[in-house]
Amino acid sequence: MVTGNSIEPILGVNTLHYAWDQSSIEGRVIVSILFVFSLVAWGVMASKLLQLKKSQKLNRMFWRSFRKQDDPLAIYDQDLAVDGCPNFNVYMQASEEFSQVLRRGIPETPERPYTPASQKCLESSLESAVATEAEKLESGMVVLALAVSGAPFIGLLGTVWGVMTIFTDVAESGQAQLVNMAPGLSAAMMTTVAGLLVAIPSMFGYNWLIGKSRSLVVDLDNFAQTYSSAILIRYTLNASAQKHKDQTQNELPLERPS
């Protein structure tokens, strides 16, 4: 049975408290910096988790709505606003530029004219919009990358500094007794522990979040290709088929009089 007196040693509270009491000003400053770094890293992980979950949910909803439309520009014509949906942002940015190209020069014509240059403009707009949204999805990840790579070295700096101080004291006193060196060594190792406590959660969080964000970027690419294909079918193939039908009807031979 675990008693109240044995809980703290199990949790390591006594060890950390003792190391903190024995640490120097430099060690405490380094641990404080790592503590702040840890709070920032956890804040970034929490905010990115909420952002990616919201984006994934809204993307699925927008996919379903987009597939129900006969005209790829129907949602754009409704002048809607959806905050936090990467697919919608890509759609609106590309549709805005593409619609301006289609209507340029003939604002009173109800039918949208189409040329191969319009398709190239659309593809360029989609690539730009996807790149912009991908950058938004991966924003803040640099903080976690810095925590993973930098926190252990900051902690190691504190440990090396503490060990250097211990050996300096030993050299000045001329006595190398373990009982005198142990408190300083414990305090020196505390900064390395603090650095690892920052880096390890940040490493798992970074890898998980970067995997989720890349999955959303792939979804953005798939949507961009689907949207481009829908525009191509709607304004190129259908128009060509209608033009061919009209030409065929005009070229039908006249009936001979009886």
C-alpha cells in the first residue's frame, strides 16, 4: 500500500525540489527559460490541434456541398463566407480570379466565355491558393521544431555549467568528497531533465501535427484537381459539344421538293 509519505518520492517531487534548492542562479534561469518554452510549445500544440480538426471537418462539409453543384462557380456566385475551411479558401480565391477573366470585356454577356488561357489562369490561381493554405496549416510548427532541437542543448548547457562550477569549487577547496559534490551534481542534472521534458512532448506533438497538416495539404491538392476538371468539363467540353451540335444542325441537307 502506498502511504502519503511515499507518494512524493514516487513522483520525484522531492528530488526536483532538492535539486532546485541546490541549483545556482544560472541553473534556475535556464530552468525558467525552459519552463516558458514548454508553455509556449504546449500552447502551439493545443491551438494547432484545434485548427487542424476544424479544418478537416469543414473540408468534408465543403466537399459534399461542392459535389452537389451543377455549375462549379455556383457557390462563388452565392457570395458565402466560411471561416477556417482551407478548401473553401482555395475555391474562393481561384474562383474570384477565374470569374474576372471570364467576364472581362463583356460584362453584359450572361454566358461565360472560355479560352485555354482561362484554364491556365485557373490552374495558376489554384496552385497559389494551395500554397497559401499549406503555409497557414504549417504555421507555428517552427516553434515545436525549435523546442525539439534546442531544448536539450539548453538543458545540457546548464548541466555543463553546473559541473564546471563543481570542479572549480573542488579545485579551490582542495577536497574532492562525494558528499560535497553530490548536491551540485544533482542541481546540474536538473537542467538536462528540464530540457528533455520540453523536447520529448514537442517531438511527438510535432510529428503528429505535421502528419495531419500534410494530409490536409494532399486534400487541398485533390480538391484543386477536381475543381479544375469540373471547370474544364463545364466550360470546355460542354461548350465544344454544343458547338458541334449546332454546326451539325446547320449542315443538314435540305429536303428536295416532291
